[in-house]
Amino acid sequence: MSDSYSLEFLPEIEPRDHAWDAASGNPRGRCFAFAGSDMLILRTPDDTPKVPSWEDLRAWDITAIRYQYLGTLGGEPCWSAELAPDVLVPGTAMLSGLRPLYDVLPETQYAIAGRAAQIVAWDRDHQHCGRCGDPTERVAGERGRRCTRCELTAYPRVSPAVIVLIERDDRILLARGRAYVPRRFGIIAGFVEAGESLEDAVRREVREEVGIELGHIDYFGSQPWPFPHGIMIGFRAGHLRGEITLGDGELAEAGWYGAADLPEIPAKLSIARQLIDDWANRRGFVIDQP
Ligand SMILES: [Zn+2]
């Protein structure tokens, strides 16, 4: 969804020469380092969090268990790294989950952090073959790990989920999940099942959760969702027929809402919110919620 992402960050698999420190042979550049699901952040004197460099890590005496090359950001090498879960963090640094860093890190760096978190977790979890249990090794030129015995290759998993804003006249369907933040409403979403097209998944989820048949389905955009390895694919759809009937028990309530009676909706981080804001935009108003 973000143009700056593709303009500034160039993903690459194999580190070029400038990604290494010629004298020491160590990696150089920016290091998106994770202890568990928390990212290592440099605290600056003016309290603006920054992604540390390898030099910062070395100054802090922090070593990586494994690290992976990601590409360049404005020409600077970027790496992801896995730290010990109990890493000792000095006062000039901190560990933070990814969600609180949204709107704190620049957008491009936040996107790289999401990518880094997934690659670190994938590399950690695929050191051994899922089929025969023997060790795996990195495949040159690919983001893959191959079994040294049976050659089964594992790639980072991406789990697609569809999310859909349903419009009916001047209202939209909002729903509150049982497992959701109390009082906050969202829109219908669900994982794509094996063998389904994205449109099939949209129609099935909506039918299962609220018993409605859709007319047109239009692609809106997509958003990586690194919690832990999703991608949300957003659609706008029109109500065709049927009244809301709660189906499979995932939802506590659902209803049609207009500009004047919107409940609490998802925060700006999410594609759900982008879909709702886009709808408001097209109807000529702005939603006054964080
Ligand atoms: Zn194997």
C-alpha cells in the first residue's frame, strides 16, 4: 500500500561486498534484531527510537545467534538477526514488540521490521528438515533452506487471509468478534483455504459468518501482517441478498452502520481501517478516531 516502501527498500538475497566490513569480515549496516518477538531498538537522547547498526550491537557486546541479509535501504545494507531470548540490553537500548513501533519508526523501516521478524522466525524454525529431521542448509540465491539428506526445501511461509468491507446503500457491515478487543468492531476476515480462489474465500467467509450473499467483489489492496506470517488481501463488496444471521460462533454481534452511528473501529495500522477510511472518503466525511 505504501509507495515509499518500494522506492527506498531494495530486497536482495545475497549480500553484496558493501554489506561486509572489509577489515573484520563482520556484517555492516542496519540490524533488525529480535529476541523472541521483541525487536532491539536504540534509544536516542531525544527519545526517538532507531534501528541499531551492527556497530551498536558490537558496542553493546550483543552477538547474534543467526543473521540474514535483507537488502538495502537507501543503499545501506539491512540485516535481520536472532538474539538470545534472555539477551542483556543496556540502558541505551530497549526491546519492543512490533505493534507499538507503528507510527514510531518510519513507515519503510517498520515494513522491513515486519519482514525481518518473519525471516528470523522462519530461519530459526527450519534448521532441521520437517520430513526427515536432518540438518538443513541455506540455498544460494534463494530465501530457502534445503535438507542435506532428502533435499526437501523450506521457504518462509506466508498465510493469506481475505478481509472484506461490505456495503449496503449508505451503510457498511461491522462485526465484533468474540476474541476481539471489547467494544471494538471490525470487518469480516478469514484465512484462505487450500484450493480456494481469493474471491471464493471472501464469499465463503461472509456466508459462514453472517449468512449474506455478495454481489460484486473488487480488489482494494493488501498488507503484510507479520503476526506471525500473514498477508491480508482486502476487498470491497456489495450486498446482494440476505439478512445478517450469525453463523459459526466467531462473532458476538454484527450490524449495518452508517456515518452517524459508527462504533469504535480498528486503529489506523490495519488494512481494515484503510478500507473503512476509504469508504468514508468516498462518502465525503472523515472518521474522527485514532
Ligand atoms: Zn530431509
